[in-house]
Amino acid sequence: MAFYQYKAINGNGTVANGDIEAGGRQDAFRKMEALGLKPIKLIEKETKSAGKSSSDGSVPLLWKSSRITFKMLENFTRLLSSLLSAGVPLSRALVILYREAASPAAGERWKAVHDLVVDGMSLASAMGRFPDTFPKVYVAMVEAGEAGGFLDLVLSQIADFQSRDKELRGKVLSAMIYPVVLLFLALGVLVFLMVFFIPRFKVLFEGFDAALPLLTQVIVTTSEYCQSYGLFMLIGLGIMGIGIRNWLTTDQGRRKFEQSMLSLPVIGSLNAQFAMARFCRMLGTLLNAGVPLIHGLNVARRSIGNQILVDAVTDSIERVKKGETLARSLSDCRVLFHGSILEMISVAEESGRLDQELMRLAATTEKDLDQQLKTAVSLMEPLMLFLIAGFIGTIFIGMVIPIFTIQDYIK
């Protein structure tokens, strides 16, 4: 038996609050109806406090992470799709999932979704209450599946889409690991030279009245600034980083940053291709699941990630609503869709296989993107090494040149 805290309307029309003991939520609802109460809200009360032993003698692991991982969400999506396909009712499927959850955090989250669904809320609305677990695109796809009556198929498509999207993101991140490591290595070496290495030479130079070369003077002055004001510089950079982060959270700041990213020579093209692949993959997935084109476009545009490109696709949706073809409506968004891509979409629309063509375009673009990333990283590695060698070599030369002058003074 469990205890539930309820909020309900009693027989005289006033709101009443209280507790009730029942064997489950359905039993609690039946008991409330027997008392003449119309339930508004029903929440199970916690009967176990943190740190105390549970009924089975085990002690809760307080150190265990409460974060819902991507793998947990993917397993939840696939299992829910399989259960619904097998004819299991939604509420019962959710009960099975939260009872067999891989972690207590996941079990609590799935149970919270179940409770909201049992209370009469749609699955999409219940998931929308937890944006830290269910992304907006995920909720939008579930909403489309519920509206069309093919929730099990949409959930299966969501799991496949998330798996491919994670794989593509993983390739991007893995490609950037080595250049980022080189960058931090270069910064670490420069800090060491400026703060610890050069000051030792400065003591040596001060014993002579020789005029230092310009390059050496610049290096020594920079080293002095790093020693005297290094801490303040770090604090200033930290404050600047916080300010930039806060600015990027604003709509104007995010748009300007995204616009600048699209304008960069190589990164802009890769970013646009990544957004186009996600859009085509999402739209193809939705159309394959039976979602209408307009609804699919509204959901797919949220997966792009760049607000500048989202606005361009939004304008295209309005043109589709007026009767234009998808290819023609996307023709103004040349950053995402080039002429050859638009032509392939146009032919696919005429032949009635738009979903298949969009999925093929996504796969082809992802393959090309992977190759371009490998090429860009292979070019970036020697460039980073060249810059590191250039900085260190310049400092070395600047500190060695005065030694020859000192030899002349010794003679």
C-alpha cells in the first residue's frame, strides 16, 4: 500500500486537499470517487528518506548520478515502441519501463511520465514537462505520432534518428579532439616560457649594459606583463567568457554568433551541411512514418539547430501551405540546399518517393561530411604544429641573439 496526496473538488464544489492510502493510482482514483471527490491532482507521497534502509534492506546509493543518459533514453524509446507494437496499452507499457529501468533516476522519470499520462495528459505533453530529458524535437515527433495514430512507428523512427545523429555528432567531436589538444599544448608551452623560462635569461641580460635587440625587448616585456598581471588577465578572461556566454543566451547574441559561424570559410560550409543532413533525415523519417508534409516540416525545422537557417526554412513552410512544391519553396535557402539537391527533391516529389530521397540525401551528405572533416583535420594538424613551432622558435631566436652580443662585451 502507498500513500497519495490529492487535490480534488468535493460535493459542494469547493477544493479539498488530503491524503489517501491505496494499492495504486487506479485504486486511489476509485476510492476518491467513492468519497464523492473529483480528482484534480494526485501525487504519491515519499515514504523513504534519503540515507535510510529500504524495505528490502538495501541502502540507497546517494552518490549515484541522477542524469538521464542518451543510452537510457534510446533504450526507453525502443522498448516503448516494441511494447506498443505488440499491442500493450500505453499506461501498462510505461509501468513495465519504469519498473525495469536501468537506474533509479530513469525509473523515477519514467514513472513521472506514467503518472501524468494516467492523469489524462497526452504522452507528448507529459514528456514536455521534462525538457532536460526529452528534447523539443523528440516531443514534437511524439506529438505527431499521437495525432496520426502511429506512435509505435514514430518512436522506432526517433530511436533510429537519435542513433544516427549521435554517431554523426561523435564523428565531429572526435575529429576536433586532436586540434584542440594541440592548441592547449601550445598555450601551456607559451605560458611556461613567458612565466618561468624567460625571466632566468632576463637576470643574465641585466648584468650587461648592452642594448637588447627589438625582438628580445618585446619578448622580455611580454614576459614581465605575464608575471605582473597574469592573474588579473586570467580573471579578466573569465569575466569576458561569462559575459560572452550570457550574451549568447540572448536571441540577438545567438543569431549574430550563428550568422558569423555560417560566414566562416570552412566551418560555415560544414555547419550548413550538418544542419541540412539533420533536416533531411528528420523530414524523411517523419514522412516515412506517415506524418503530413506541413507537420513534418514544422517538426524537422527544429532539428536544424541554427536559428538563421530555421527562419529560412520557416519561410519555405509558408510557401508550401500556399500550394508550392517543397523544392520550389526551399529554393531561397541556398545556404542549405544547392541547385542539384533541389532538383533531386523536385524529381522525388513528382515520383512520390520524397521520404526515400530525403533519407538518401541525408546519408550521402553525412558520408561527404565525414570525408570533409577528415580532410580538414588532416590539414589542421600540420598547421597547428607549424604555428606551435613558429611561436617557440621565435622566442628561442629572440633569447639567443643577445648571447652573441654578450660574447662581444666579454671580449
